Amino acid sequence: MKLINPATEEIIQEVASSTKESLDQSYKELVLGQQIWKSTPLTYRIQILAKFSDLLAEQSTQLAHDLSSEMGKPLAQAKNEINGARARIAWMLNNANKYLDNEVMTDIEGLQEIIVHEPLGVVCNISAWNYPFLVGVNVFIPALLAGNTVMYKPSEYATLTGLNIQKLLYAAGIPENCFKVAIGAKEVGEYLLDLPFNGYFFTGSYATGKYIYEKVAKKMVVCQCELGGKDPLYITDDIIDIAKVAAVTADGAFYNNGQSCCAVERIYVHEKIADEYINAFVTEVKSWQIGNPFEEGVYIGPLSRGAQITVLENQIADALEKGATILVGGNRIPGKGYYFEPTVLTKVTHDMLVMKEESFGPIIGISIVQDDEEAIYKMNDTQYGLTAGVFASNEDRARKILDNMHSGTGYWNCCDRVSTPLPWSGRKHSGIGSTLSYVGLRAFTQPKALHLRRQ
């Protein structure tokens, strides 16, 4: 399998894909390893994973370089991702005892009732390329903490990072029969769905998540799918610093080149401030430096996948045909690399692809609304339900809007953020199940009820 640098379209290196035989063998080893790992004291598991976090810090320069090389993320953003992953790991390690330990529910004379949080067993993690460290640690860290062993399949667009993760876990002390990496593209993922894992945890698109969910349903095992979004944001007319809000929300839409499941993908702005907000938003977008992700100051690098350029071009063509206006951008940047101009569209409507289907790139549609009721209706007019946000000075007004959002996460005066103490979950086509918080720790366990009566 050839690993391509999206900034230059050059081959970084070639790696061997996993085979049916190698995956079968890895699975067998994980089954044997799990019998030992689940008996390993939680305190020791925590120590090993703390060492893994330390190694991420020690080798962050090379890890960030590899990440930028294979998926095009600007180097500063790659370093931010590694730091963010370490912060998530720290929270999980600090709270593992609290949420994974046995819970005594009844303790009276002659009777004790206990909930035991047992591991699922051997779990399969089919991960994503846009934030491979962050979405990876969301799954394999709590899975290992809970006593599971893990088959980890990084995206083919984040292969080097996946191999780096395996290397550092082994260096930290994770036994080799407790964590295995499956290397390859679609055909490797297909074979993983045929193996008898005790749980599947996928991060990616709705179409693929739906396919996986249906494929493994007959096994009657846990299947969590963290999927995409068409995340809306509403800018009310009572915000104070319009230029500041425009800059913050532009970053929410275009950070990581818009390749985030929780990136702002639709903006609704109150008509009273629409002109000023849109002008400030476009000014912010025009100020960004586009180029090689290793160059200082670059904010927009290449898209990770060349095929996504066609998706963006189709969305823009569809919008223009139906009456939209481009204020900035709209084109692929000529030359080597998968570069696309940051694009802002106005006069957009909900019959346009750009307002209905996930873009996952540097493109945003801005729609003008008359009042909160219209904004709420349009924000909920989607098959997705990952995040929704509102910028407003009045908290009661903002909370009323968020209370009406059919989404797993709500933002007031912020956007495009994830916090480890809070569950990360989607509704409708944005997925099923939760990672992060205590919910995410326990997602990798199965409860056992013990009724202990003393004679």
C-alpha cells in the first residue's frame, strides 16, 4: 500500500497490508492476551498508559511530522492534536478507578448487592484519519483500561500514525497480544467485520457506519458508530463584538481544513447584523495563509484525500445553479497537492447539497434568518444531529434555543470543541453510542449483577 503525501502527491513510503492469515493470527493472540490482561490490576494498566502518554510527549516532534506528512494537517495543528490527546488520556486515567470499580448498591445485614463492570473482551476499533490521535484515544485507551484487548485499524490515510501508536504502546509496556494494528483499506475492514469480536467501535461517515452496524447486527454484540454531522450555528442579533464572533466562528468552520465531524457546516445569522457579520467573516477567511503544512504560519493545508475535491466542486456547482453567491474561494488551487480555496457562499437554501450533505472541507454556506424561530427550524432541518451552537449575549435566550436542538452536543458562545468530561454522542445519522466522560469509560464494559447473601 502506497502512502501519499497530500501536499505534494509524492509517495512517502510503501507498507504491507494485513492479510487474512495475519489478521486471523492477531485475533487469536488477542483472545489469549485478554484472559491475562483482564486479570491485570487496574492500577498497573493505568501506569502503563500513563507511560504511553509520556512517550507521546517525548516523541511529539516526530509524531507531528508523520501526521502532517500523511494527512496534510498544518504542523502546529498536528502538535495541538497530540497535546489534546494527552489531556484526554490524563482525564481517563484519573477517573478510571471511580467509574470502572465495582459498585456496592446494597449492603445490609446478610445481603450485599454489587455491580461489576466486566470487560467486553476483544474489541475492534476502526478509526478515522482526520484526528487519528484524538479519535484513537477515545476508544483504545478506555478499552484497555477496562480490561479489553484491541484490534486497531487506523485509516489508510493515517497509517504511519497508527503504526506509531502501536510502537509507543508496546514501548510503554502493553503486551503485544493485547493490542494489534490492522493495516489496509476497505478490504481489510471488511474482513474485520467477519471476525468474532465482542464489540465494534467505528469513527467515520454515515454511509460506512450504517453498513458496519447492519453487517455486525446478527452477532448481537456492542456496535458504536461515531459518525458525521452537518453542524449548524446561529448568530443572534444581540452579540456585542461582531468581528470577534466572526473570527471565532470562521475558525470553527475551517480549522483542520473543515475536516472535522463537529466543524461548523451551516451558519444562520440574524438579518439585523447579517451584513456586518458576513463582511467580517469573509475578511477573516481572506487573511489565512494557505500552503505547505510544514511552513510557519500556514492555517490551511491540503485536503487529506484528493477525491474530496470533487465532492466540494459538485456542492459548489449545485449551489450556484440554484442561486447561491460565492463571496470568496470556490476553486481548486492549481499545482501539486490537494489544495482547495476556503469558500464562503451566501443566498443558500436547504435544497442545495452544501446545506444538506456533509462537506468535510473548507466550504461554508451562510443563510440570513428573520428570528430565533426560523433559525431553530432550519438548524433542525437535517438528517444529522451531532452538534449545534448559538452565539448570543443573553444566556436564557441561548439555552432556549439549545433546548430545542436535536443534537448530542450544544454550544453557547463556542463551537467545534470536545471536552473529555462530557459524553461525545450523536443523534439520527450522526451515530449511536457515546465516547468520553464516564459514559465512554463504561462503554467498554458489560455490567454483571451480584446478589451475595450470607448464611
